[in-house]
Amino acid sequence: MAVLLVGTSGWQYRDWRGVLYPADRPQRLWLEEYARHFATVESNAAFYRLPTAEQFALWRDRTPAGFVMAVKASRYLTHVRRLSEPREPVHRLLAHAAGLGDRLGPVLLQLPPTLRADTGLLDTCLACFPAAVRVAVEPRHDSWWTAEVRAVLERHGAALCWADRGSRPVGPLWRTASFGYLRCHAGRARPWPRYGRRALTGWADRVRDTWPADAEVHVYFNNDPGGAAVLDAVAFARAAAALGHTVTRTPALPGGGAR
């Protein structure tokens, strides 16, 4: 079975008080509290405003050994430049993220939904990343689901980001790299945007059927309102462990977060 690194997309959500964060825990200590319960997080801060290398280094120092932080690439690269002329923004992103040191996980390129497939742009952008940096790509236009796009991802060892919206896969479930990356945006259970047990078990099944035992698969829940991401991450981890997956730590919540 694959090794699943399970976490959430971000950690600074005020409505997570009482779900993950004690009421008396100041916000400046939320990362430390988060890292006590989870072994990985996807940071989307760089998408909106690229943190300095010093800020990344501070996050490194505030998290324990073995903690992994995936980084969502700047919207300047993906949404403003739309992957064109990528060398400078990629170099700047990596120069800053180097502050994470051994905490740095995959870099996520989430493409705008209006960006149609362009294998040349994708190929040029992925070529700007050193081989040691793992990259996941989340296309959001149906024109990307072609054999040519899959071949570009495979050539660069970049993972196609599996995405879920409404408890269903958004696109094809290709395995294009040595690691996997799954983002769960919103389920169909109540209260919204929770996931139901069947949907979570279904994703654990798909991972089991696709990835070998020595592969790492990053799984991040992006349905943050009301602490849904925390609760569903816990429920998913339990479902995956029941299938035999090795899963990184998650909080011990009453009921296991299950719906």
C-alpha cells in the first residue's frame, strides 16, 4: 500500500477554533498546533503573495522534523503569465521556498479554468524546475485531457493532480509520476462542504489500485469552512488505514470525523 501524507490546504482559519484549535490558543501559535496533529500541509499563501525566504525559514523552524509543506505556486506564474515566460517566476518561487529546507514538499501548479491546453507552455514551464523538485499540475479545463499532455507530464516526472469536486473526480486519474497528489475541494454530504464515508473510501480505493507500496501520495482537503477539511482529513485517514495504507498522523477527534 502507498504511504499517504494527509493534511489540509492551509491552517489559518478562524472557524477552526473548537475543531482543531483550542479556544485559548493564540493565532500566532496555530502552525505549531496544526503540526502537532498533522505531518503535512499545503500552503496556499504563495499563490496570493509570495512569502520571503525568511518567512519560509520561520515556518521550517516552527514545525517538527519530518513535517512536509507543499507549496501552491504564485498566481503570477499560473494566472497572470498563464505559464508564459516562466523562468523568472519559477526561479523566484524556488529561491524563496528554499527557506523551508527539508520541509519542502511538492510544488502545485493550479491552472486557471480558462486556460486551454498548450503542451508547449506546459513543457517549457516544467523544464524550469530542477529534477529534485517534485511538481504537481492541476488543470481545470477539459482540453487538457489528452495523450499529449499526459506524455509531457510523464517526461518531466510531474504528477497530474487528482481533484475531487462534489465527491467525484474532476478529470482522468492518470499516474504520471513517482508520487501522487490529491486535492478534495468540496463534498456532497451535510453540512456542506463535508464528504461522506463512501466518497472518502472510494478515494482510498483508487489510490490503492493505482500506487505501489513505496509511493508517497499527498492528500489535501481544501473544504475549509466550518472545519470540514480537518474532520474529513481524519475520516479519510481512518478509511485509508482500514484498507491497509500507511497514513501520517491526524488528530484524535471524537467520532474520527466520520459522517
